[in-house]
Amino acid sequence: MLGDVLLITEKHENAAKVILPVILERKVSKMLIAISGESGSGKTELAHVLAKMLRKESIIAKPLHIDNYYRIHPLLRTEWRKKNGIDKSVGFTEYDWDTISKNLDDFRNNRVSTMPCIDLVTEQVDQLTTDFKGVDMLIVDGLYAIKTDGIHIRIFIELTYHETKKAQVVRGKEPQNEYRMQVLEREHQVVQSLRSMADIFVNMEYQVVIPSTKGSRL
Amino acid sequence: MLNDILIINKAHEKAAKTIFDKVMEERKEKYIITITGEVGVGKCEVSHVLGKLLKNEGVMVKIIHMDDYYKIPPGMRTEWRKKHGIRRVGYEEYNWTLINRNLEDFRSNRESELPSVDLMNDQVDKILTNFAQIDLLIINGLYSIKIDSADLKVFIDLTYKDTFDEQKATGKELMDAFRLKVLQREHQVIQTLKSEADFYVDFDENYESLHF
């Protein structure tokens, strides 16, 4: 996203510090890491901090915001959702999964790739062209990011929109009103349904919890 | 630019508001604002806040970062500068052909391909955008004041020693003896361009003063 203002704080850095060794331990070529969480939970911040730390380990990690991949243009989305009903329209199907898959395939195959990129100042959707050659890891962040196929490490941030409400207003990203609250509630339900897919959790206190794998020891 | 960290404070907001008021008075179709100033002074931050203020008034704004237009990509720039000498640091390092082409695209309401440095991996990506809907450009950069055709040329003032601390804080570049030489040289060049501005924003250490 162009023009996104990230508020990176100690809690993001501390969480990333715990997650980093796990990534290094499980490192594979062309690794995909995904971070899911509700609006304002710090997905983009965490992705950013992780990418910076990985760079210090000589690993080139690129953040990929799949909130750039909505099928319906930001300026038309409210109308679309109201028309089709929030319960029916808000959710996984809002993403353009075909383009997401194509771009991830470009990444795996070291190709030059073109992807949507939302300019938050104009709310225009630009096209970003990047060369995935030399990019070792992608950190995919977005509401439903961990639902993407082929992810090696799935991180789930447990904060809900109730906790992050204050942060939302401060960031001024989206207008706060009744309609927006309904959307947040529906997104909340859909995001929470992905919990069981996660490998790593960031809890309400922003501490990292890594459940031991089931049946790994007798 | 991708993956840039902006830390926005009250001074940036005040400066942006002052520029905003002036722009709302004077603006016309396809208006170009340039924001110049030393490294770390807050050009990006002020541009960002200004962009948002204008957007709230229904003005479609695009922000362009001159740092995306260097001929030599970030990963190779220090080596290039060490090889060619410190005197080559300056506005000649920009790809003016590309800058002028993009400005022409803006004025002609065309689709345009802009460079975009990804600060995460120092790669230069490309952004395809449509200038047809864009009313106003905010161009920020060390030497953006050299864009003669700009409608409003803003200069944000702080000495490079003050910005030295800012640089360390933002941590965009590694700070060492050579980097300091580069900053000194960039400072000299910028000071020679200062008089070309229409509008000065002054962050004085003792008191914040904003003046024309």
C-alpha cells in the first residue's frame, strides 16, 4: 500500500523477536509466512518489523499486503456491500484469489510480477511491478492471509476490533460509523473462524504463543 | 516509495496546515507543489499530512518522492559516489528525463509508469498509475525545487546537524564518516537552491515559526 502510516511500537518488536528464531529454524527456500488478524491488530506493523529483522540475517523478505487484492474497488465497496448485504458479501470471497495465486506463483518462480497496489491517499488502485528474483521470503499480511494456499508459517493475532477500536480512530484509515461497525463485526466472525489454521498465536497481551505440535512426542 | 516509516508530529501537522491554507487559496487545475529540505527534515511527513488534508476537501492528490528517481539504485549508490567523488552528489543524480516525462503524463491526464524504491530490499519497482483523476501533485525531495514549472515551491528549514539526529532516528541509511560527508555536500547544494522557494517553513529549535 502506498501512503500507509505504520505505528510501530515495542510490542511489535518484542513479538517479532520471538517469532524470528522460529522462522530461521524452519527456513525453506521461497518461504511464505502469513499474518492474519482483525483490523488494527498490527498485521502490517508485525510484517514490517519481521522483514527488517530478517534483512539483518541477510534474508530478503518482502511484505505483501493482500488487503490490496479486493475485487471491488475501495470507493465502490461500501455500495456493493450494502446492496448485497454485509453477511453475504463480507469475507474471503472479497479477495481476488486468482491474482493472489498468480503473484505467489511468480514469487516461487523468480519472475517479474504485477500486482494491485492501493494508494491510500487517493484510494486509487495502481499496478505495482516487482522482480521476485532475489526475494527469499514473502510475508503475506491481511485479514484472511492464513487461508492462502502454500503458507509455511501461519501467524494469528488474537486482538479483536473491540480492543483495537481506539487505534482505528487514531489512524483515521476508515470512517467510524454504524455501517463500519457492522462490517467489522462480520470480518471479526470470519477472521476468528480461521484460528484453527494457525501455527503461532499473538495473544491479547501481544505475547507470542507457540503450541507444541500434536502427537510429536510420546 | 514502499515500506517507509513515517513518524508524524505536531510540527509536521502545523506545517502541512499552513501550506494547505495557501494551496486552497491559490490552486488551479493540475497544480504542482514541491517540498524541498534537507535529509530528515520531515518532507515525507509533511507531504503525507498535506495529502490527507487535501483529500478531505475532495482534491485528488498524488505524492511523488524524488528519492525514487535516482539514476543509480540505492544498493549501488555509495560505491558509485565513492568512485566518482563527493562533488558528483547533487541534483544531477536524479533521472530528470524520467521526472519530466512523468510530469508531462500528469499534465496530459495519461497513464504513467513511476519508479518506486522498496526500502525493504532496495529494489526499484514500477508503479503504473492513471493521472486522469489526479488534480494535484505533491513532489518531495532534496532537490525538488529544481522543478521550474511547479506552482508552489516550499522549503522546510533545519540545519543538517539537526537533521543528523533525525537521520539516526529514522535509520534509513547507515551513519558513518562517508555518509556524513554526503550529508554535508547535500546540505551545501540545498542551501544554494534555497532562494528559489516561494514559501519557507521554519522549525526553529527555540520556537516553532512558520512564515512565508
